[in-house]
Amino acid sequence: MQSLIIIPAIDIRAGKCVRLLQGDFQRETVYSGDPVDVARRWAEKGAERIHIVDLDGSREGRPVNAAVIRRILSAVDVPVELGGGIRDIDTVGTYLDMGVRWVILGTAALKSRNFVVEACRRHPGRVILGVDAKDGKVAVEGWTEATGADALDVARHYEGIGLAALVYTDISRDGMETGVNVPATERLARSVGIPVIASGGVAGIGDIDRLLAVAGSGILGVITGKALYTGALDLGEAIARTKSVR
């Protein structure tokens, strides 16, 4: 088996750490009033990377929770990948200069390939493409708008431009703790020459084991949110499981 990075997620809405079910803003659970405390907790448990999403930004198309994100960056030394509301090259540069290690482009990528190419040219190895899909079809604008585009075709369209990774999220499973869509994630990883990060549906340590078993296909890591907050998955145990196969 290959190694796998376990990436705890912090989704920020109105300055709070929340989780949504299937990306639905009407089905929100608040887990903490201070995302900075949450980031510290994951750092103390050994997180090698933290995934942050500005949920308000994803809807408004601009940074909304930048002040909170700045506080997180000051509070922990763990590398951060960030998505939500990053729709222009200036915002990419601002976040990277702030200390974000990787920016995640989603909606903007599908609407302007040239923007993604330019972001990769200016910041090689620091741009991640977010491919969010339901039934294999990509959705944008905070998952509120379906495109009809095939996730695999979209991913292939962005090969060879210097992306650091792809984050593949199965929207139907996100926040549901129903299990990662391992077959679809593995299929994507084997079809492109870009490392893939799995996202959506982690239910427990069994998902980590299933992903570890196919990590050799090109799966770099897995993002987990709700399972950590409900206690269904222990971050320390998950990280230890990955280190035991390194």
C-alpha cells in the first residue's frame, strides 16, 4: 500500500466553522464559533495539511472570510490549501502572499481556462483544481449550478499546465458520512497525470483503508470534515494508519 495524507477540513461561514450536507446552505451545522481553535486542534493532532473553504466566498465570488483565514495562518504552522471565492489572479496572489500554500480554483477554472493557465504560470505548483461532481457531472458556484460537463473530461482538459493536484468531491456524499466514492476517485486518478485528493463522504477508518489500498493509482490524500467533528474518525488514528504503511 502507498501513503496517503489525511487533510482535516475547516469550512467557514459567517466567521464560524460549519459543515453543510451535500453543499446545501440550508442544512448547516455549526461546530465551532472560532475556526482558529479548530485549526490548532488539528495541528496538535498531527495534521500535515489543512483544507479551508470560504463558503461565503464561494457564493459571492470574492473573499469574505479573509480575516479569519489570516488568523488561522498566524496560529498554525501546518500548510493550508484554500478554496472559495478565488475568481481572479489578484486574489490568487493575495492569498499566496498571505501564507496560503495552495489555492483551489473551481468555478473560475471552468469558466476561464486561461485564468488557470496564468495562475499556474505565475505560481507553479501552488494551484489546485477543484472538480466537484454529482453523478459524474461537474457543478459550480458553490455547487448551486450544474454544468453537464463530465468530471473526467474537465480534469483531462487541465493536464500539463502545472497543477499541484486535483480535489475530486462527490457532492452527493459530502457531509453525509456514507463512504468515499473510491471507484470514481481511483478512476480519475488513473486517467490523469495529476495527483488526486479525494473528498466527500468519509465515514470512518474503513474509508482510509480503502483509499490506502488504491493510493498507488495517484491518490495523494483525502479531505475529511464531518467524520472528524462527530468523532466517527479520529485524526490521530487515521494519520497513524497511513504512517504504518510508509
